[in-house]
Amino acid sequence: MLTVNAIAATSATDPLVRTTIERRDLGARDVLIEIRYAGICHSDIHTVRGEWGDVSYPLTVGHEIVGVVTEVGGEVSKHAVGDRVGVGCMVNSCRECPNCRAGQEQYCENGNTGTYAAVDRDGTVTQGGYSTHVVVDQDFVLRVPESIPYEAAAPLLCAGITTYSPLAHWKAGPGTKVAVVGMGGLGHMAVKIAVAMGADVTVLSQTLSKKDDGLGFGAENYHATRDEATFEALRNTFDLIINTVSAPIDMASYLGLLRLDGTLVSVGAPPEPLPVPVFALFGNRRSFAGSGIGSIGETQEMLDFCAERGIAPEVEVIGADDVNDAYERVLRSDVRYRFVIDIDTLR
């Protein structure tokens, strides 16, 4: 097995520390990736702090991974040494259930294998991308287009696909009105992607502090949700609302913004349940839905879409020793708009 440098959480409350972890021996269908950059997702923080359930420590998180292939197994045909590649939120699935056979392995009925904090095929707990190397089955490795810089590509593997997937599924495009709730790591990507799809986009954020950014990303309108007049002024307006925040929201107020047959989709995942008043759904035949990540095929589609249209996240590159501070800044919403770790600082 390969021993590599990593950053790990040792408990739900202690700071993350430098350490080493082991990667499995390269199998016939495996790809060894030298990681260049790894994005910091709010999901990482929820996980290491035990907010989404118990986890086994020590744990290395990170599921926005980009790097270079340095070795391949004997049966690998999809990737070659030297390729620019990425790994997102999953590294395997059962391959046999109806969802997997339909190319929707992210919704594997037996549970897809998460990039971290999941039980891998060899019975070990998966460890994520805050590390120098990772070994992944070729079917779960993405091709990163040359036109996307490594550091910008990393957040696309979670923030990009998490917002692209519902926008594509609910057919955002010309003639549709889309609202994006929250202007953070997910939200700013939702704005950029929805605009590129041709939708009329409005940002709904607590304050107007990021209004110039939102309009600069292509949004037509930007409203403060702390202003109660916003919900009255925008009532019955939107075909689709993408909720990116990981905190409770007033569901009745937001559902009231949907026009006939509109849908509110949550991609942010607060630890607390979101109470949904049924009568708010009756009006305008509204729907409330959730959406996870996309499939491997859809993730590749998203990467190619972003490359063709020059879409990239706004990132702040940090060193390995800055991760704990970055976590605190994420919780304060003090980042525009995604932290990305330069893994060279970990070698």
C-alpha cells in the first residue's frame, strides 16, 4: 500500500492536523492520481463535525479533487499517464441496481460509495482529497478539459455538478425564470450556470452585500431576503428556485414565490428538517424537491459545458496549514467563493 501525506480530522471538535494515510494497491481497473488541488466544501465541515451522523476518525475529507494520472492498472482503457483528471463525490456504486444500470449511479439503490467516510470495496473507510494521492476505479474518474485551470476545476466536481444537475433536469433555459437562494460556493455557480443556459436569473440573498458580484455573474436581479417586502414583490414569479443554503429557511415564504407548476429544489443540506406546509404546495400546484450530485456522465457533461462557455468558480487558493482558518471563514461566509487547497504545500 502507498503511504501519503494528508490532512485529517481526529475528532468532531479538534482542529484538523497533518498526518499520513494509506492508499490501496493499484488494481487492474484503478487509476493512481497525484492530486494538485482540492476544494473545501461545506459538506466537509458538516461531516468532520459529526453534523450528518457519526463518522470514524481519523478522517480525511475532500471530494473536489483534480490532479494528474501517474499510474494505471493493466485493464484501464479510459485514462492514461499524464491525463488531467478529477474525482468528485463518489468513487463507486453497485453497478447492478436499476438506477446504476440507467446511468444514475449517484442514486444507487444500494448506496454509492462516497469519496470519504464510506465503506470501500475492500472494507476500509474511504479517505478524501486533502491528500497528495488517491487511487480510484477508472469509471469514477473524470476528464478535466485543458481550458479549465486545475484550481478552478476542483470546485466544479461538487459545487458545479450539484447545481448543474437540477438546472438541467428541470430544464432551465430561455423563457424560464430561475431564483438562486444564497450566494456562496454553490450559489455563485448556480448563477453562472443558469445564466449560461439562457435563463432569467434572480439572486435571493440575506443582504445586498454581494449584489455587484451577482449582477456581474449575469443575474438580472438581486434581492435581500431580510426585507419582508421582497417576498410580496416576487410572489408567483419563478419557474424554478435552487436553494443552496445549508440552514433552515421559511418554506412557506419561498414556496409562495413559485408560479404555476414551479419547483423549489434544495441542494443545500441543513442538519435540521425543513418543515413544509402542505397548503403552500396546493397553490399554483407547486413542488418541493431535492437533488444530489449528478452521475459520472452528467458530471463530464457539466465539465465540458463549463469549458465551452468559459465558466469557472471564483476561488481563493490556500496552503495546507490554512485549512482550519478556512473552515471558520466558511462558517462566517467570509469567502468569495470557494477555498481550494494547493496540495503542493502538503508534500
